[in-house]
Amino acid sequence: MNLLCGKKVYLDRAKKADIPLFKEWWNDTTYQATLRRDAIFLITEETLEEWNLRPGDRANRDFFGFAIRRIEDDLLIGNCGLMQIRWQARSCELFIGIGNPEMRGKGYGADALRVLVNYCFQEMNLHRVGLVVSGFNAQAIQMYERVGFTHEGAMRDYVYRDGSYYDMLHMSVLDHEWRSPFE
């Protein structure tokens, strides 16, 4: 079994050729609004190269980023990663986004999430994997619940979008709660 491969997608290291597509996604303000907690801003290719091409090397062990590719044709459809890795506490926070709008709602995000969480527990020997999600992102919240994440709490009125305040929800899954989808 390939540790970074699911049923529909596999996780890969980002390539320099991916950067223009990442830039297109991250400069889509609708997409960015679902992922960011603070102000939306336009991003440069140089910043994206820094974020995506160095993660996981020995000099940067608190951030691991991955490109999400579809198995059937290697199409780049999104990205995900681990941040705020606390090695002593065996904990991290993850993020995931399906940047290609045509690929959303088709199970690719859930498959990538399962692969990423499984990697955290099986390869990195982490104990806790957490995430934060804006309260207005119902589709993402439902996916996290389906995959096995538990609600921990909320930071009330933490995100301001389109003239309204929304809670920031904290969710996590612990190693003993996790059932690998690949066993």
C-alpha cells in the first residue's frame, strides 16, 4: 500500500509547475474566504513557492504541505498540509482545500483528508490531529464529521465575512479514535 494514496487521490510534493494554478486558486476571493480566518489578500507566485516547495525538509519540520492529485489522470485538484506540529505533544493542525471548483463535492476532499490523517497517525506517530473551520462552511464541517473529527468548541464571532460574524469551530481526532480506512 502506498502511504500517501487513497481511493480517488494521492498526496504528492508540490512542483514548480503547480505554482501558477495554486496562484489562480489563492487569488480567487470566494475560495480564499472559505479557508482564511483573517483578511483576504492577493498572493504572489514567490510566496506560494516558499509555502509549497520547501515543506517537510529538514529545515522546516513544523510544516508539511502536499499537492492533491487525482489518481486517474494525475490532475492537480487541491492542496493540504500539516502545520503547528508539536513533536513533544504529538499534535498538529491540518488544512485542506480543493481549489478546482469542478472537483468539489465529489469525495476527493474526504479521500485526501483520510489519507492525510492516516499519515499523521501511521507515519508521524502523532496523537492528536486538529483543525479549525469557519462556522459558515457547512459542507466542510459535514465532511470533517463524516471522516471522524469531533467538535471541541468554538471561538464566538471570530471570523468576519460579508458583513457578518461567524464562529470559528475547533475539531480534532485522536489516534485511538481513528479507524484507518485502508485496513
